[in-house]
Amino acid sequence: MSPFIETLFWLCLLLGLYPYALYPCFAALAAQLFRRHVDRRQITPRTTVVISAYNEARHIEATVRNKLQQDYPQDLLDVMVVSDGSTDGTDEILQRLAAESPRVKYWRQEPRQGKTAALNTLVERATGEIVVFADANSMYRPDTIRQLVMSFADPAVGYVSGMMIYVNPDGSMTGDGCSAYMRYENWLRAQETSIGSVVGVDGGVDAVRRKLYRPMQADQLPDFVLPLDVVDQDHRVVFDPNAQLCEDTLTESAAEFRMRVRVSLRALWALKSKANLLNPLRNAVFAWQLWSHKVLRYMSFLPLGVACLLNVVLAMLQPVYRVILVAQVFFWVAVWAGARGSRVTAVRLAHYFALLNVASAVAFGRFVRGRKQVLWQPRLG
């Protein structure tokens, strides 16, 4: 029985760590061997920024003005906002901004239907050849939109995602783990761009060719489904680190956890709806990326959990596995210390890794029970 348990242990450990460690290495190698460039040039097509806002009175004026002040021809850039059933004065601010500038358009969505329904409404009414998706609290650097648009000079490109920089001014534990995770994700997206297309985007600093936008169901995750739709239409989805926005991290573990559960749950439903892209006979490279970066990562809690349990059994049978068990105990102690607010970087990263996998497990449980999430509180998950 021991050889079987040993083999199963190592297979589970390998499968659980593959999407985090081995896949990025393979992606980097593929990027060097089969590098695809993006033909970036200065172009200025008509562009519309679209924003869905719910109770964002604290941020919405600064966000809209930030977009109006972009280093881009004013007569070719406009901003459209939907207030999704806001009750905190967001509408009054948007009405004033629309009265001040003909470049601002505002609608109220009532009753509240969620971000995806709002984006469907906005894109249907947009006049720009390029549509930029901004969050209600997102602050772009002055040249962000110009940088985003440059990649559309390449006719093969249908969607561009910029780089979100998480700011963590108070040094909080979750924020630090989140920032490190995003640096890792941004590096991986750069490798995937060199292969062909990235698999996932952030959604706060993104742009699409308007002709490629397909209306989505209200429960679908725009940041995931829309890029997959673009790949489904044989266009590239690329990452541009020159187009940047800064956003505060979620400094509370509970808020970060709720956000990760919500994103994971909606991503699982998105994978189900776009299952055709998982078929290697259709696009072998992108199918490999999608399986590795998304499916196996969202499911890695299963093989990792089995490996943890098998390690306990093996430790009773063979001394060498006691060393691994001790390492596992240290990991869980680090996770506990991270939850208690430790400022040690390795401890924070261990805590964030555990948070990601527990959130995926909770999301998967809700997914198999058929649960969906359309609405949520902003910045609270």
C-alpha cells in the first residue's frame, strides 16, 4: 500500500503546485521560443470610457475628471457612466458633471442589476471605436489611455489589459500579499502575451474593439468572459505594462477573502460557458494556457488537500515524510501568524496563498450547488 500512497502523494503535490510554479516556467520558455510581438504605434481612434458605479460618491468625481484630463485628444475621448441603483448621492454628482461637460454622459440603472448589465447598456450606446473599461475608483496615469490604444494599431489585437498597481500605504498583511500576487500575475501575463494571448485580466484598466463586444449575461464576469469572447473571435488579448492605474489594496483579510470567493465563483461559471476554448483541437496553445492558469489553479485546493492528508499517513510509515510533515506544520503556523498580523514577508505570502486556495474551495462548493453572484458591495467583496 505504501508505494501506491507515495505515488499518489507526489502526483497530488505536483498537480497542486503545477499552476503556480511549473506552468509559469513553461510559459516563460515558450515565450522565448515562440515570441509574438505587438505592433504598438501612436494612434488616436475615437475612444469611450465606460464606468459602472454603485454608491461611489466618495470617488466618482475624481475618477471621471481623471479620465477627462487624460493626455488624449479631447474631441476623441468621452466618458459614459451608469449609476447602478446608487443611494448615496452618486447620481447628483454625475448629473453635475454631465451638465458641466458634453463629454460626460450619465444614466441611472433601476432597479440595481449589477456591473455586467450596466456595461451592456453603456457599450451599446458608446460612440468610440475603442471602449475603455474603468472602475469607479480607478485613477489612471496621464498617458494610460494613450498607452492602451497604441496596441490596437496591430489588427490582430482585440483586447488590451493594462497593469494595476496595488498601493499598500499602511503595510497591512493582506495588502502586501495581494501586491506580491499581482506582481507575479503581471509577470505571467507578459509571458502569455509573448505566446499569443493572456488568459485573465483585472478589468479596471482594459480596452476592447467595440465591434468585438458581445453582450453578456448579468451573472457573467466581464473581466474573464469578454477576453475569452475576443479569443473566440480569433483576436489576441494582450497585456501592456505601460498603461497603468493605481488602486488601494484591500487591507482586511475578510474583505480580500470575500472578493476572491466572488471572483472565483464567477470565473468558474465563465469557464463552463466558454468550455469550447478548453478543447485543444480548437487552439492547442490557448487551451493549455486556460487549463493551466485557470482551471487547475482554481481546483488546486483538491490535490493539495489530499497531499496534506497523505503526508500524515506516510509520516507514520517512513521517516523521510516526517521531514515534509514538519515543513507542512511550519507552513500552517506561518498561515496562522499571517492571519494574526505578522509583518514577515514570507509569512504574509503563506497566508495569502492559503487565502486564495480556501476562497477557491468555498467558491467551488457554491458552484456545484448552482449558486451565482450578480451584486456585491463595492470594495468589500
